[in-house]
Amino acid sequence: MPSVNASNRNIRPPGDRSRPELRTLASSLGPRPAIGGAGARAAVIAMVRDEIQIIEPWLDHALSLFDQVLVADHRSTDGTLEVLLDRERGSDRLTVYRYIEREFRKEQVISLLRSEAVRLGRFDWLFFLDPDEFLPFRDKQEFTDVLDSADGEDFLHFRWRNCYPDPSASEGVSSFGFRQVRPSKVGKLAISRMAAEDPDILVPIGAHSVTHRVEGPRMGKEVGEIYHFPARSPEQAWRKTLVGTLNRLTVLQAESSSPIHWHYPEALRKLARGDEPDILPLIVHDYGEVKPVSPSGTGDWVRSEFESCSFAFAGLPADESPKPLDDRQGVPGNAAPMSLAQAMNDSVCLELSRRIVAMNDTSGVVPVGDLELTLDRTIRQRANFDERAFAKLPDEAAPGLTMEAVVSAVQASFWDVRHPVASAWSEHVPFLFSLFALLKPRCYVELGVHRGASFLSACQAVASLELETTCVAVDNWVGDAHAGYHDATVFREFTEDLKQYQGFAGYIRAEFSKAVGNFDDGSIDLLHIDGFHSASAVRRDYETWKRKLSRRGVILFHDVNEYRMDFGVWRFWRELRDEFPYIEFGHGHGLGVLVVGEDSPLRTDAPDLPAPASSPMIRDLLQVFFGSVGQLSLQMSNYRASQNDLEAKLSLAREEAAQLSHRVHALERSVEAYRESLSWKLTAPLRGLRTAIRRPG
């Protein structure tokens, strides 16, 4: 379970130096008092995204039943968040949180809110609902009567009853619609306050089951149903079909046993043929269950599987005159589907198709400890700087360039590389160590990070030198035609390595042109441009970001000595380098160092040095020195990688040998036991006779 300070309403993000006033605010806030009253109290946790058609009726329903409602909004863009915040202002039982990460980490977010619900302490039972799930109770008293009847239980089970509203209604929940004749095998669990406080009780994604860390799966007492609306209009059903299929295609490491909604492929086949399938019942039928084949989708099948009904939920009006199924025009849910081209114009589908091209799976599990709850009720990864603003740096003079500083910088170039990531940047890491020792930048920004060879080395330098430096990695972690497209393991491994530097380092996961808005002019001392390597792309990056540099600003350009394909950094570098003092390296695909800031130490004349660092004489000396040290560092990293590989193979061989030895000893013991057995002794004469027969003569 994540850690939340019990004396504060929220916790302060580590390393956030930009908001010192939050400490005072945090100390003034305490846990809310528990609600009094008869009957069992209940709380509900939900995670929503773009649910504008259904969020208001769901809130009406939830606030009619629950004493505490905690909702995390996941980057909604359709007005859902605004509705939630408006309703929060009018209710002391609704608390809204913002989850700003791109990845869908529902299990981790719900776990974080579970700890918050426990801290607030306003429930006897904790529910986990989605905005398409409604409890079929007419009022709170009926609801609490059911909860009171479960005294002594720790887990309650509510089976899904899959439904869809009248297709002629707007996309939401109407008072009339259709429900599946039989309840689903799938359902939702509610857990007691005691179970919610137990860190060994795990609630997997979806809350369809519960598991004890030691004892395994636990069953809940079946006490009722949940009306589930997985698709609420033909258009939404088509979007859900496409989104669900595309999401499955992007899951690179999905286990074969994980549930796949069986109806998606059939719906897509109908879409491709231009049929007009009964899309709503097709999607809703047995939603969440694994099926080998799909039904035909004919009207007879719909009438046999669904029945018309009125929906009467607490907080929502009921229609007492449901329309018979046969009175509708055609079969319910029958609607002309969107064409594939129309469907792919949906913004969500476009985003997912881009992920498929990039093979960028973002469904991997991230530990709960990677998420934090900030004072403004934002849920994010600790290193996420997506919404952080970087102010202009003070016009302070940089440390002078002295012989002592140069010696310290030379010594830094011989450090062991903690993160020997295979990269075209590897040969420049020693120079980067020295550069940080000389410049002592207050803010370092890297455009184009990939696996983090240079960025993690920069973080190592900051930690080793104990600098007051903020390091910001900017990338979309999708890749490009030059660096290659990659899956989400690249980003996950990078953020895993970043944990040890989370006090001063983080990332902005966005395109460069969007991330630039986080920075004021004059807010960056050291900028590393290593994005798409065409001449036009690097020019655009330079012109977009150069005004963000401080008076001490320096820019690094990688691949200034790379001429293959359409790499054009070298061409732009040659046009630009004569405008400012510069240092250039030809090894490791080339590195250009452009001294833009007028107050940079690389421009100053040190009294005990023969020339500025950017003078031709010093440039030649630096090339010879760092070219040699860079190659030596790369060879050492390769040697250590080979040594680690050999040690791993040796360890595996030792384990296999130990297992074989154990088996041999076990067999020897079995043979010895058999020889000591009665049957072995009784058959001794027969073995002697067989031996005598085999002897020659």
C-alpha cells in the first residue's frame, strides 16, 4: 500500500522546491470527521475518463447511496473533470483527484485511493465501481439493509447484469432499456473496513476478485447484482470495439490466459463486410467473459438473450412503462455502423493507431510506490514533471574557471559509469561528467532521451558532485525513423533507473514543441538536443528552445559527425557553430558544444590557463584527451557487460549443477531404500540365478 501522511490531507511531492508554501497548508489540514448515523456506512472509489454522457447520473446515484465518494479523473478532455469539480464544490462527500499519467494504471491508482479512504475513515464497506455500474437499490435504506445483513463478512460479491439503454436515447443511462436475461459470471467485490486496512489484501484491476498475499484468492458472499452498461449507444459500441481491439494489439506481453472480449473480432468482421449488426447486444452480451465463438446477432437471438425493463436506481427517476421488445422498430440496437475510415477518424482511435505503429504498449504494471498524491489532489508518478513550471533563473555569475576547477573536471572524466546503457552516446559520457563539474548547471534539459544513456549520466554527475541541479528529460518515448520505434519497456526501464534520482530529476512525456511551454525564457543553463536528426528538425528544435537558455547557457548537439541516411545535424552545425564559441568532438558520432550564454565559464579567460576553453588550441587538446578517455570508457563498459554476462551464465550453470547433484543424491537414496526393502531381499535368489545363467560355460 502507498504511504500517505496521516496528519496531512495529501503529501508534498519530493524534490518540489518551487512550492514551499505547501508545507504550511499541509500542517493546517487534518482528516475529516466520521459521519454519524444508523446503519452500515459505505464508500466508493472510481476512476473515470471522458464520461461526460454518464458522469452526472452516476454521481447522482453514488451520492444517494455512499457516505464517501472518491473519484480519480484520468486526463479527461470532454468536460468530465469540470463536472466533477463543480459537483465537488456542492458536496462534502465527494473528493476529486486528477491522475495525470498517460498510462492506464487503474490498479495502482485505486490502491492509492484505497489508502486515502482508509485515512479519511468514513466507511464500513468499500466499493470499487466504474461510471457504467449502478446498484439496483431504490434508496439508501434498502442499500444499508443489505450491508447490515452481511455482518461478520469481509467480502461481498455483486454479479453483473449486463444492460444497455434505449438506443434511441442519448448516450447515457435512460430509464428504459434492455438487460441480459441471466446474470453474468463476472461481478464486483466490496471489502470491509478491516480488509481495506490489511496490506496483504490485494484488489486486482477491475475489482472482480480479491486475493490475500499469502492465502491466495478469497471468495465473497453473494448479496446482489450490479447493473452494468458496457456500451450505451451504437456509436460508443463501435468505438469500444475499435479501441478494445487496438489495445489488445498493443499489448506485447499479454498472457494467453488473460480475458479477451470475444465479440470484438466478430464485430470488426461485420464492420469490414458492411453489415449492420445488432452492435449493442453483441457487445453487451456476456461482456467480460471469454467465449470461443460469437452469436449470430439475429433478432431471434436478441429476443432470447435480452428482456426489456425499467431502470430504477437511487438518485435516478424510473420509467414505469417499459416498451415491449417486439414493439421497437426492428431489433434494438440495430444501427448503421460507421465505416472503418470514419471510425479511425475518432481521436482516441488515431492515438491508439499511432501506438500500434510505434509498438508502444503502455499497459505494463508499475508498482504503487511509483505514484504519489500531491497537495492539490493530483495523482502522478513521482518523477512526472508534465505540469511543472520552470521559472527564469537568476542572473548570477557562474563559478570562475580556475586550474583547480579544471583538475576536478579531469578527475570526473574517469568516474565509473553507473548506467552503461548501450548507446551511440557512450563515448561522450566522460566529457559530460567533466562538463557538469565545470559548469555546475542549475537546470539541465535533454530533448530526446530514449534509454537514458546521457541523461542518467548527467544525473550521476549531479548526485556525485552534490549540485543544486534540476534535470528534466523530454521525450515521447515512442521513437522515430532514426532512433527506431520501441515499445513501453524502454520507458519503464528508464523510469526504474530514474528512481534513485527522483529528488532532483524527472521527465516530461510530450513532443518537444509542447514541452517548451513548461519553461520560461532564461530557465535553462545546459540544453542537450538529440531528437530527430534531419537538418530541418534540429533547426526547429534549436529555434524553439534557444530563448529558454540563461545567460550561462550551453547547448549540446549529438551526431554532428554522422552523414548516413538523411541525418542533417552536421549540416546545421556547420552553419551555426561560427556564430558562437564552440567545442567539437569527432568521435562517438560527433558532439557539438555551443557556448551561447555570454556569462558561461567556457567563455571566460582564466588567469592560470593559456586560453579560453573554446579556443582552437584547447579544442584540439580536448579532442585528443576526451576521444581517448571516451574509447577507454566504452571498452571498460563493454568488458564489464561481458563479465556480468559470464557471471550470470556461470551462476546459472552452478544452479543447474546443484539441481542435478540433488537429483543424483535423491536417486541414490531411492536405490538404497529399495535394496533395504523386503522385496529386494526376497528376490535375491532370482538375481543370483540370473547372474549364473549369464556366465559363460
